[in-house]
Amino acid sequence: MKRLFHEKGSLTLETAIVLPIFFFMFMGVFCFFGYIGARNEIHHALIQSAKSLSMDTILNENVESINENKAGFWETFADLVIDIIRIDTDEYYSTTTDWYKNSSSTEIVKKRFIGYLTGSESDTVAQDKLEKLGVVDGLEGVNFQYSVTDGELEITATYELKIWFDFFGLTSFPMQDTVCAKMWGFDDSASSEA
């Protein structure tokens, strides 16, 4: 009887030691996969944004819009068709402005990122999604920069990512994602004149 009590006591002590270690290891693995998933989702939205932004130049530089033509008519039938399709264009997926000629405003990059991150045109949805992914301050915590050099678009997003099970609220990691894309139809001489 004495021996049976001693064995039960040691099993409880072993469990009291091993169970918290197992719990913290499990939480660490769970946090690691959450961290990788968040980075992957943000990076994917940046890649899609860069690809989409790089296509704006070919339409803006090579399609004669009715707003650009001094005579008030389209140059070709293809320009007419593309102009009609782009009437209902919003900046979350395409734009008719020449944003790439002035790199001071990053609003177009932010809108394109929101569109490809959420599939909607809502800053609130993007804010909620980024907060759930663990981005500190959500959409407001992501800073965008871009540059166009030699026909290459480079977008950089900086933000802080916190782990999901941060018991003391002290752990956040600074992140920086950079993506590049070729600007299709980009005329470098036109940007140097502006």
C-alpha cells in the first residue's frame, strides 16, 4: 500500500512538470505557424499589388483615352473599347492616373494592397484582418514606400508583427517586405521629363 501511494505521487509530480513544458512547446509551435501564415498572407497581397500596379503603365501610356486626346476622340477602336471598360475603374484594382511619375504619395499602393488582401474596398475590413493576423495597429501600422527605377517598381511595407499568445504583451517583431515588378509599357524618358 505504501508503494502504491508513492507511485501515484510520482506520477502526479511528473505530470505537473511535463504538462506545462508540453503546453508551452505546443503554444510555441502554434505561434510559429501563425507567424508564418501572417507573413505569407501579407507578402502574397504585396506581390499581387505589385503585379497589378505594374500593369497600369501599359494601359496609361499606350491607350489613348478620350480625356487625353485633344480632339476629344479615340485614336483606335481598341482604345475606345478599353476606355469603356475602364469607366468603372476604382483605384483598388486599376487606375487611370499616372501615379508612377510621382513617388511622393503612397495612397495608391495602400489601396491596391487593401484590394488584394481583403478582396474588398474597405479599410475597415483590412484593419480587422491585419489585427487578426497580429499586425500591431492593423492597417495604420503598415507603412508603404515605393520607387520606380529603370522600369522596375519596388514596393516596401514595414510593420510590426506580434505573436498570438503573447502573455505579457511585450513581444513584437519588426518586419519589412519588399517586392519588385517590371513596369509594362513604361517609358523612362517620359518620367524623366516630368
